[in-house]
Amino acid sequence: MNKNSSQHSFLRTIILVSTFGGLLFGYDTGVINGALPFMAEADQLNLTALTEGMVASSLLLGAAIGAVFGGRLSDYNGRRKNILILAVLFFAATLGCTLAPNVSVMIISRFLLGLAVGGASVTVPAYLAEMSPAKSRGRMVTQNELMIVTGQLLAFTCNAIIGNVLGDTSHAWRYMLVIAALPAVFLFFGMLKVPESPRWLVSKGRKEDALHVLRRIRNEEKAKSELAEIESAFHKEAEMEQASFKDLAVPWVRRIVFIGIGIAVVQQLTGVNSIMYYGTQILKDAGFETKAALIGNIANGVISVLATFVGIWLLGKVGRRPMLMTGLIGTTAVLLLIGVLSVVLKGSPALPYVVLSLTVTFLAFQQGAVSPVTWLMLSEIFPLRLRGLGMGVTVFCLWIVNFLVGLTFPVLLANIGLSATFFIFVLLGIASVIFVKRFLPETKGLSLEQLEQNFRAYEKTDRNSAEAEVSG
């Protein structure tokens, strides 16, 4: 029993430490929400709607590139070493943003910070999926999602405190940004104490090292059987040489990549990050003052964290498909309400409170259903040899869509207004529901190796039915 509990506590340590990458991801994407109004002042960086969009979204463009190279580098260096490199980059880029003397330096520093965020967005879930026992993989991988929203809540809270206490000092935004240096230091020193992924060790022929790691996080019998499972999956894949983009031409792999890109794009098309990056602006637009909007925005952060807890619990109980469908229908309905009520209640003192309660409801659906399913499915649908490349490609698409939303949202808000902007998201939400209903398979309760077999089998039945049609 004692050995079992020490294995559990070591596994918990691994989760806590590695998900600090997620916390940084959340803080760095959320902090801009409250920093922008201060940064935009004429005596600071003097931002326009376009440069505001560029400051917020340059991180996302960096994240798109970081996701592609992060996946390949984690296949090459190992998940652990990759996370260590990312921690150093997080720290350096945070200092660059904090000390930025002008818009150009800020955009470049945010872009570098994005490289770290993107690298973490593929490396940490892959590391967690490979360390987890099959039965609790969903719960473990979504802990990263929980840390992302916790990071965002932390950012919103720090923004509100600093904005209300130091809001009259011109450099308030610099204090908001520098706080992210602390988790980066913790991530670096924490990762020095945890082991490499056993699946990655097997892929490099280090079977004994892999068994040693598995024994630290599983009982003896489970460690040996899991090692055999990893080896057999790896040997099957080793027969198809090194993963490269031409592998994406194999029909069953192409289907996985298509589904992966679809899930990633769907998560962004809900418009969640318009609320996460510009929540303060949306609330100001609805009628709140800046300081009140900063405080109101904390509600968005709190509900995100609570909903993610619910989402993690639900993943263990219900299938991925119904959960994603419910989340998407909910987010689309709420966006429709925001669009309609922004017109009906225009100029009413009730409008800011109505918009705040609706953004909170929207985030309950998004963080309680859509986001946990997205990150979990992206980490579990790809076969081992293609996991780094596959996650890299799909998360690249996620960040590019995220970048486009982040860049265009303040421009749309300034030009066509709140309601018309949200109506665009409603149409995209309807398209997302259709995609999920039509293409998404159920993955709950299957090991990573069984999932791969199912995708391969799907290709065979497809081919057989095509041949039957031809001969018929």
C-alpha cells in the first residue's frame, strides 16, 4: 500500500510540475486582457485598434510556429528536455515584454513568448498522456487545461488588483506582465526533478530506462505489461520509417489529421479567446468603466476554473462526442443571445450586467465541455510515431485560427460593433456542430494502442466497401 501511495504521489508531482507550462500559457494569454487599456494610453505605447490586435495576437502567431517545431523537437530531444528549454524561453520573453520601450519591441517579445506557449501546448499534453495510466488519462491530460484556466484567472485577478491599486501610475501594465517570470522559474527547477516519458525512451531504444520510469509510477506487473504494449506498438510503427509530412498521405493517417485539425479549429471558432483576450474591452464596450470591467472580468476567470473542474469530472463519466456537442450548442446559443440583447438593450444601464452574465455562461460551456475534450482528443488520437508531428500540425492550425480571431476582433468591434461581431461567431458555431456530428469518433475508454487499431480498421472497412461498390 505504501509503495502504491508513493507511486501516486510521484505521479501527482509529475502532473503538478509539468502543468506549470499550462499555467504560464494561461497567464501569458490572459494578462493582455487587463494590460491593454493601460498600454494603449498615449504616454505609454499609444495603441490603435490595429496595433492593439497585433500586440495581443503576435503571441498567437509565435504559438502557431512554436507548436509545429515544439512537436518535432519534443520527438527529437525528449518531452522533459523540451519543457526545460521552454521554461528558459518563457522567462527571457517575459522580461522582454515587461521592459519593452515601444510597440515594436513589445510585438517581438510577445512573439517569442508565443513560441514558448506553442511549444508547451503540444509538449505538455503529450508528456502527460504518455505518463498516464489508460484509465485516468482523460483526467490527467485535462489537468493541463485546468492549469491554463487557473493561469488566466491568476492574470485577471492580478490585473484587477494592480489596475485598481496602481491604475493611476503610468506603468501599471509592466507590473502585470512581470509576474509571469515566477512560474517560469518554478517550471525549470521542477522539471529537473521528474523523469523522461517512457514511451519516448522506448522510441530511442532505452528499454531499461523506460521500465525504471514505469516502476516509479505503476506497480511491477502493470509496469511490465505496459512496457510490452508500448514496445509492440512502437515496433509496428518502426516498420513504417521516420515520421514526415508524406506520412500524412496514408489514408487512415489523413483521416486522423483531418479530425484533429477539425477539433482544433472548432475550439477556436466558438470565439472563446475574444473573451479571454478582450473581455475587459467587451465589458467597457457594453458600458462598464475600466476599473469595474477589470473586476467584472475576474468572474470570467472564476467560472472558467470551476467549469474546468466539472469538465474533468464529466470526462470520466460521459463520452467525448456528446460532451463536445453539448458544449458547442451551448456556446452558440449564448453568443446568439449576446448579439440580440446588445441590440435590444442598447444604451440600457442593465446591458453591461447582462453581457457579463452571458460571457460567464458562455465560458461555463466552453471550459466545462469544449476545451477539455479538445486537448484530450488531440493528445490521444495520433499513433506514437506520429504523435509529435500530428499534434504539431493540428495545434498549428488551432493557433493560426486563434491568431486570426485575436487580430481581427478589436478591428471588427471598432467597425461593426458588438452584436454583428458575435453574429459572425454564431454562424461559425453552427458549422462546428455539423462537423462534430458528422465526423467525430468516440475515444473514451480505449488505450492509445486500441485507438490506433480502430483507425487502421476504419481504413480497411472503407476500402472493402469501396471495392464492393466497384465490383457491384
